[in-house]
Amino acid sequence: MDTKMERSFPSPLIAKAYDYYLKGLTAKETAKLLDISPRTVQRYIKAYGFEERAVPATIRQRVIQLHAQGFSLREIADIIQKSRTTVYKYLKAEKQKVG
């Protein structure tokens, strides 16, 4: 993580949480890595506008976008350099959220 990003947040912990957010980790996963509560991570996401800052899109959003464009699970996994299982879980979670 570059120092410019660290300076844009009030603490290195929040900057690290943002870095994990960009990588597509959930609040629970991020909390476990940072040894804080998931609710604290959720507060960081809301208070510091992680969603608005996340350009380019998070990995999860990128998976959904690629799937909508017709890429297969294997192709998406190769593009984002994650496992097919991870891609499947992202798409399954999105399907449950929509339907």
C-alpha cells in the first residue's frame, strides 16, 4: 500500500481496511485480519466512503460485470486471479441479493 493512500485516511488501520475492501474481502474477513470487530469495519466503510472511493470497482463488482458480459467462471477466475470457487461464491451471493 502506498503512503499516499495512508495519508488520505486518519489512521493506517483504516487505510488497511480500505485496501482489503478493494481486494473484495467482506467486513468479517477484514475484521479477522485486522483483529477488530466486523461492525467497526462496516462503520469505516460508511464513514470514509469506501464505495465512492473504490474506482476501479471491487473484485466482487468486477466479477459481476464480467459475468454479465458473458465470460465463464474459469475465464473470470483467470482475469481476476482468484479461484473459480471464489468467483462462484460472489455470483451466488449476488443472485441471492437480487432474487
